[in-house]
Amino acid sequence: MPWDICLIFFLFITYGGADTSTMVFAALPALAVIVSMFLQNRLAKVKGTQSREDKIAIIRFLLSRYPGIIRHNCSEQIIIISTPPTSLYNKEFLILQDGQDIYMNISLYGQGRLKYLFLTIPQYFTCKSVLKDFRRLAKA
């Protein structure tokens, strides 16, 4: 649906005789959709030390940064944590550990477990920031 709207808008501007700045402005929503789709399931990465110690430390770090989160699933290599389902949108943290590195993705879901596509870009950079803060505090 967003692709269709952007394409129709772009074709309307192209064949309507619009100038270059209007065409660039019209292409920005399509570019945002493409970048969001690329980053939607992308994992941010940080170097880990020992998976058992990192697992406990990252759960404690996320609890301190995001109070009220709920741990749904926890195994040796996968941690899934989410916010309570009472809000308009729910955050879900996916943390993977392979013994050497820690990978993380933050997704936003609506009431029907549909992912918010347009908030993917800021969530990816939030994820990178969370991992950077975690690693900095873990070294201290």
C-alpha cells in the first residue's frame, strides 16, 4: 500500500511537469519505507565476553533502563523481553548470544501484533545505543 501511494504520487509529479526539488521531496517517503524495511529485522552487534555473565548483566541493564519489562523466553542463546501489553504499542527486545558477540533487535508492535514499519529507523539506532551503553557499563 505505501509503495503504491508513493509510486502514484511520483508518477503524478513526473508527468505533471514538476521541478527536481518537488520530485526529491516526493521520493523521501519511499526512501524512508525502503530503509525501514531493510532495518526491520536487522540486528545490532556488540562484542561479548562470557555468555552466562552477559545474559544476567544485559537483563539487569534492560530492567534498569526500561522498568516494567517482562521476560518471556530465556534460553542459553536467546532472550526475548517485552513491555506489558497495556500500552498503545509494545516493545520487544530480541537478544541473541553466540559466545563471542551479543546481537539485539528492538521491534514495536501494535495491538494486533503488527510491526510498526515507520518507527524502525529510530528503534535500530536506539538498539545500537543500548548495546553501546551496556558494553560501556560492563567494562566499568
